[in-house]
Amino acid sequence: MFPPEAVCAAAALFIIGMAWLRTRMHYAQAARGARSLTRAGWCYFAALLLLLVLGWFAAPALARRLGGAASIAARAPTLARVMWFLGAYYLFIPLHRLLRAAGVAVFKSCVASVQG
């Protein structure tokens, strides 16, 4: 059996990977070449990472405070952290939609021109 911290770390990596894939899929039709992060993209993923790190420390304490001592999430910090991670993932879906609506791209195309 894995230690709870390993489960939380795996969940955080999974959330970052899912956010990366979901966001990158929105730029797949625009360009067929390689894509890289824009400045806004770096900020977007840095904010996601910062929110996950904040949740690592804040989620167990918040679960104890909101749920009381009898709450399952208060007794299981792993559950509280994973719930925070999922909440962060679902928060960044509309954030990406807002960025795209404002014309701010997270990924840019890096197609090299072929000269012959």
C-alpha cells in the first residue's frame, strides 16, 4: 500500500497532466506543428501549481475546520487534498475559457518553415 503522501503527489501530477492535455487539445486544430507555452501559458500553469501546493497544506486544516472532528475529510488528509486538487482542476476550465474569449493563447505554434 502506498503512503498517503505518495497518493496525493500522484493525484497532483495527474491533475497537472490532465490540465495540460485538456488545454493543449484546444490548440490542436489551429496548427499541426509543435506547440509551446506562451507567457500567459506559463502564468496559467504556474498559478495551477501554486494552487495545488497551497492545497497540499491548506486542505487538511480547512477540512477539519469546516467538517468538524467527525468528518471523513477531516480524518483523512488525503481525501481533503484530492478534493482540493479536483476543485482546482475544475476551476481552471472556465479560467481557460475566459482567457480564450479574451484572445489570450496559452499555447503557440512553433512551425518551422521549410525552404527548398
